[in-house]
Amino acid sequence: MRELVVEADGGSRGNPGPAGYGAVVLDPATGETLAEAAGYIGVATNNVAEYKGLIAGLRAALDLAPDATVRVRMDSKLVVEQMSGRWKIKHPDMKPLAAEAARAFPADRVSYEWIPRERNKHADRLANEAMDAGRRGEQWSPRDTSAAHNAATLPPEGPPGDAKAGAARARAALTTAATPPPTTGAAPEGPAVPAVGNRSAGRNGWAQPPVPGTGLQDPPAAEPAPAPALAGPAPAPALAGPAPAGPAPAPALAGPAPTGPAPDMAAPATFVLLRHGETALTPEKRFSGSGGSDPELSEAGRRQAAAVADALAARGTVQHVVSSPLARCRQTAEAVAARLGLDVVVEPGLRETDFGAWEGLTFAEVRARYPEDMDAWLASPKAAPTGGGESFATVARRVASARDRLAAAHAGRTVLLVSHVTPIKTLVRLALGAPPESLFKMELSAASLSAVAYYADGNASVRLLNDTSHLRR
């Protein structure tokens, strides 16, 4: 009996939020991709999207080889355990989806296996492609639609049950199957995880709206989100302007112009993101979150706060100051606000990650004491630090909620947000549509400035990252 492998995934940008799914059917012997499925499903939770991906993958397998056995591989522990019968399905939204999945392929010929997220990248990419397409008001389609590709992968129709003909029908059907119009924090306070470079994204000035046709020249893998979640990257037109001299742009940026509504180019809510000044823990690169000693600024940190206050006063664009409730941020914010003649508003959603038992330790000390927990934390945004800390996924939801409130309250204005490594990197990641692992690839120095603009249609534009020029004067 023939065996097929189905890998499936789903995601929600907001949880619940704009969501999509992806699935791929593989030949277990050769690893060949036999069929792909993806779709945008509107606003839903991660779990709903994951179940949708499973259902799509099983249906594609059924079309390919109705008599086969199927081995499902997913990084969703919930779906794998529920469909294996080891966990009871309690949530009312999951019960009909699990029943639908059980009907999609004969259940006695389906087995389930959990795999780490890094081994499920194909399905994850498809889910993100579907969400990207949904944001543009388009249907998802496979990346390679060349004649040579179609000739190799879309054989002619054949009799029912023929595997090769089934593959052709599956690919043809799945190309148009999308429903028209879904992790994460950063390195600890003072990068306990080695940073991989200082990525400056779109240094085009954050005091004025961007010029259409400019923006990021080489963005990471897209994870944009449509309105109203305010979690997407710069609008597609900003990435599709005149081609610069040199190599051709990446294929993901070279598609047709979006067919949906024109992006909103009215004055955005611009967040100037300021990481607080140094504390005694910062130079030692110790974990310093919201569950630790709440250290105050050091002498160096107070000098940094004064320097950034002077720089922002010279710009003259900040209209409001909002701060994390932690002491180091409030002290930095108060120094700036006093220089600008403004008040400080405290936003609890901007506080740093709670690092649990890791608070006050260096990366090396955590690695020595809690090696398994550290490995899990580095591998998945859903893993929390030892002792009841917050996962990056939890922090991302909190930060996104604060972002949405502040963007709605300050449309058309420039607001200084004084926060920490994790929240600032999370805001940048969400605006770029980058995956959670990108947080370990961004440098964010003490008292550095970054900036993101948010538009009413949900698009975002990263204009600055990790600017410390004011500290070198």
C-alpha cells in the first residue's frame, strides 16, 4: 500500500486575527512535493487555522491516492494529540473541525506525529503566502507557474484513482482553493543571545510620511497582516516601486499590483521606539525583565537619557510620551518628557518579558543551570523561561494589543514609546512581517531609537532601527 506524508500548519496574526493555513503532500521515499494547499480564512485563532491546514492536506492526499496510508506531521501539539485520541477535545470551535478532519481521509489509515517547528517550514511558508495573498485580496497560487514546472508536475488527466492524474487535479484545484477576503520577543535585556548584525530597515526619516515607491529594499520573509490588526509590514506598493540598479528584486516582491483597495497614505500614527538607558545589569548582559529587581538607570543610563532627550528636542516631532511601567523606562521617559514639556503616560503592555527564574542571570549561567529549558526557548516562541516566565508568543500578543490601542488613539501623531528589547523588537518584527526567529537577528542598543509608522488600513512602515547616533556626539 502506498504511503504519503502530509505536513500542515496554520497561523493567526493576532490570535484571533487574520489567519491562513498551508499543507504539503510528500512522497516519503524521495521527499518529492506531490501537492500543495493553502488558503486565507479571515479572522480566526491559531488552532482553527492549524485544523484547516490538516483538513486541506488530508483532502489533497485523498485526491492523490485514495487507497494510501497517510502519516501527518505537524508542530501543533494540540492537533496531533487531539486527533490521535490522547487529548479530549473540549473547545466548541475545535470539535467540528476535528470531526471534519476525521472525515477527510479514512481515519484508520492516518497516523499523527509531532515535529518541531523548524521541521515544518514548508507548510508554514505556504500559510504565510496565503495570508499575504489574502491581504492583497488575491487567491493563493504556487510560486512556480512556469511552463516547464507545469509540464513536470501537472500530468494530464487520467482515470479516477490514478496517482499522477490525481496530483494534477489536486494542484489545479488547490491553486484556486484560497478563501477570499493569521512569536516572539527578543533577546533578554542586554542581548543575552548573540545578535547577528545590526539590520537598519528603511532609514528614510520617521518625522514625515514615507514617499510612495520607497521603503525596504531587502525585507525578510513576509508575514504581513491586513487591517484592522495593524500587524502587517509596509504596504505592497512601497515594495513594488521602480526597480533599483543592480540585481533583480526578489520574486516575492515582483508580482502583479494588488487588486484590493489602495493603501492609506494619510498621515500615520508614528511610534518612535526608545529603548531605556543602561542599568547596572545592561553591560553584564543579564536577563532583566518584568519579574526581576526592577533596576534603576545607572549613571551611564542617565547620561544616555539626557542625550536622547536633546536629540528628540532638536527634531521637534514628538507629541506624546508613553512608557513601560518599569523604573528604567519611566526614568528615561521622564528625562525626555521634561525636555519636551510633555507628560508621561504609562502603558503596562510595553513592559519587558518576565524571564522567570532566569532574571539576573547571564546567558551562560542559564545555559549551565537550565540547558533543556534554554534549548526549548531558543527553538520555539511558545516556550517560556523556567519558573513561570512569559513566552515570546505571549509577549507578542500583549505588545500587539498595546500597539493597536495606541495607534487608534494617536492617528496622525508622533508618539515616543519608551520600552525594552523584547517589546521594541516585537513591534519591528510584526511590522516587517518577519518570523519570530528574526528577533535573535536584530541588534538593539541601550538608548537606541527605532521608528514604525502605522496607517489606518493596517499597513506599517519601518523607518528606523537601532539608531544610536545621538550618543556619539
